[in-house]
Amino acid sequence: MPLIIPPAPPQSIEAMRTAVPALAHGSALMKVAPRLSAALNSSSAATSLSPALSYKVYTLGLSDLASASGNTLGAAALSVWRHTLTSDNEVVTADVAVDKAGTNYQFAAISSNPSAPGVQNEIAALSKSPDIAAASYEVSLLQIPALAVSAVWLHDPSGKAADILVPVAPVRSELVAGRRYTIAEFTSALKAPAAKILANDDPRKGS
């Protein structure tokens, strides 16, 4: 079975279409994606703006990572829908934040996310893998902002297949970009750096 990429909610697409054209001539977008900026010049382009790829982004905090055990990422929270916009070789991402109830969508940011091309490429590669196709994997992205870690997250809602995490470059030295990790392997590799940062941020330190 091919990878399952849930369709983005219409509210998220609409929030992106409303916000992005207004940023088309901003210095940031013109600098990193001049062709995309030019393509968004007309009002018709705004109404027909369609992402090349959209996916859920889940965020995991350091304390949740440090205390994680077993094979669950239950503490990871859906934070945004990420829409990938492309023009020739330019790739930028437009994030639309969503609340916990999944009922409020607000445009958050547009950026030349360095991991975006890698996410696209990794999803494309995984979709062609015979062993991945044997399960019913749903695709999303897991982020640990405090560690600057992003990983494609494959989750089988039926529970028949174990989750797989594939880190995307740029990646920390504790991980290998493109390698498939179980949840236990992934969290184990990152617990030490997470604990170190948490210890350094402890207000009681030095008291």
C-alpha cells in the first residue's frame, strides 16, 4: 500500500492562500525564492496557489523526550500543517498553526526551511520502498526544536507495523540522516543531549 499523506484541511489551505501573496514582495521571500515571489505577483496566482506537498508537523519538547520510554511518542503534539511551495529549484515552506482542538487555523510563517527539500526527497524515496509499502503508514514530520531535529515519521494507525523515524539533514551527530530508526532507537539517541540542555537550563543550578 502506498504511503498515506492525509489531505490538508481546506481551512489550512485557505489560510495559506490568504497570507502568502501578501508576503510575495517581502525582502525575505524575494531573497530566497525570487522566482516564486514573481509567480505570486498576480491575484489569480494567489487564488490558485497549491502546495506541492502538505503534511502534519508534530512537536516534541525536551522534557517529554527525556522522560520517554517504550515505543510511544504520545506526547508529540500537532503544531502546524506545513505546505511546501516550489518554483523551479526553489523550495519554501508555509506553516499554518492549528490548535489542539483542530478547529482554529492561523498562518504562522513562510521560510526557506533547510530541511524541506530533504523531507520531500525522503518521502518520495520511502514511497518506492517495497517493505514500506507492505504496511499502511501515514506520513508526518516530527520536530524537536530545542535540538534542531526533524524526522519523517511513519505511523501505522492500525498498530500492525512499528513506527519508523527517518532523520532529515541537517542532522545532529547522534543521528544519521536517512537511516530508519524505531521509536526506542530514536529517543535513546537523543535523551542524553536533551537531558544536558535541561540540566543547563535548571534555575536551581549554581544555587
